[in-house]
Amino acid sequence: MPEMPEVETIRRSLAVRIQGLTIKETTIKLARLIKWPTLHEFSASIYGSTIIRLERRAKYLLFYLDNEKVLVVHLRMTGRLNYVSEGKPKDPYSRIIFHFTNGDSLEYADTRTLGTLYLMPATELNRIYGLISLGPEPLSDEFTFDYLLSLVLKRKGKIKSLLLNQKAIGGIGNIYADESLSLAGIHPARVACTLTVIEVEKLHSAINEVIKKGIEEGGTTFRDYRDADGNKGRFQQELTVYGRKGDPCKTCGTDVMRTEVAGRGTHFCPNCQK
DNA sequence: ACAGGAACCTGATAGC
DNA sequence: TGCTATCAGGTTCCTG
């Protein structure tokens, strides 16, 4: 479900709620979502720990605990994190619940159950391959024009595949890939290494602009994304192509097309994107 | 080394 | 109404 702007919005809304709270017991309704360690160790290690801070790396959330451990959560397609005040109704797809000593709880809910949770010593986070192998993320100092150019020049695959490749760039998903390519005027199926320097410049600033705006607008609620307090995002109002199949392009009026690129539903304006 | 496709899951919606 | 097909914001594993 969520991409970098959605995960960042969840982080911001959740951090102010949970920092300093202490976890008592954990209710685990779907154990297979916990990838490490064993069920017993997971519950035992987290019991009595206090959340010091909440960080994000690309689409991963990292809950730093006062016992030198880190709870790592990846929401995949439909994961949600709900801060639930005492006595409030629970999400029907609630899978794992962390109960705090103040009576409130943090609920991990997930319709399609593809999400993943880990509890790792802070010194062993490098054992999570998807986390350690992440490329630089948009808006960071490492994500420079030169970096993107060097990446693009050596790739023979489609440009959209590159944007979705988390080892190349961390944090972009299907919505923001389509929106970035739309803003840059580049067709998603273009072979990466055929892009001109000017096009790479446009793409570099388009990615940063779209991700920045996405965060400012609190993410995109296309279906069921919500922040930790249950609020919807606002970026869906700004979408130029994603989810707009058959609707007129906001620039030229041509019907927005939907095809499949890199195995994903892909939206673009056939007139504006070459 | 890299690209493409299937697999993992469940539910919502569109079309007949 | 009810059935079927398609689609879904992601990642990983396998194959070629």
C-alpha cells in the first residue's frame, strides 16, 4: 500500500503518540507476519520495553526500543498502523496488537497479510536484506543528479522498472513512479539508457518534487491508506495520471492510458510522455 | 548481472 | 442478484 510519503506520514503521526510509551503484552493473531525471531522470543523481548524513537528508511519503519532492540515493520500492500485509544473499536483486519501500560495500544492491521515484522538487536539490522540493500532515497543528500544519471546510463531495462527498484532508489512505488514520469514527460516503457541528459535532469527534479508534495499532502489515499490517527491523505487530488485511465490529461486533454509495464499497472499520457 | 514473471494473500469492484 | 475476471499502494524468489 504505502510508499515513502505515506510511510513518512504514518511515522510523523505515530511518533508523537508513542514516544516514551512502554509496551506490556502483545496479542499475536497472525504469527507468520513475524519473520524474526521466534514467536516466543518476540513477545518476551518486547515485553516491558519503552519506545525511544520512530525512524523511517524508505518504506521501512524502525521503532527503537530502550532494550537495544529495534522493531522493524514493512507494510507491503495493505498494512496499517493504528494508534488505538483505550476502548476504541479495533480494525477488523487487526493482526498484531501492542498494548501499552497507559491502556492504549498500537495495532498492526493488514488485509492481504503480506506485511513483515522483525525484532532485531540494533547492531544486527544488517541481517534484514531488504533494509540493508536499499538505495538512496529521494530528497536525501545522496540522491544527486549525478547518481541518477550514472544509474540510468547503465540500465537496459525500462525506466519505470528502475524507479521501482528499491536497490537503486529507496521509497518510490507504483503511484509516485507514474507521477514522476508524468511530470518529467517521459514514457514509462522507455529503455533507461536511451534517456537524454536533459530528460534525466527533468526526472531527477520530478521525483523530488512529487515525493516532497506527497509528504506535504499527507500521502495518497487511493483505497485504504490512513495515517496512525485514521486520517486520509490529500495527494490523490493532485494525481495527474495514476488511477485516471480514460480521463483527460490535465495538460493536453488526451485520454490517459493504462497499460502494463514492469508487471505493474501503468498510467501515462500518450501525447505528453515520449 | 540483469530482466521478466510467478508467488505470496485477501478483498473490492467491474462486467456479464 | 450472482458469478467470474480483474485489479490492488510491494517484495522476493526462480528462471533464462
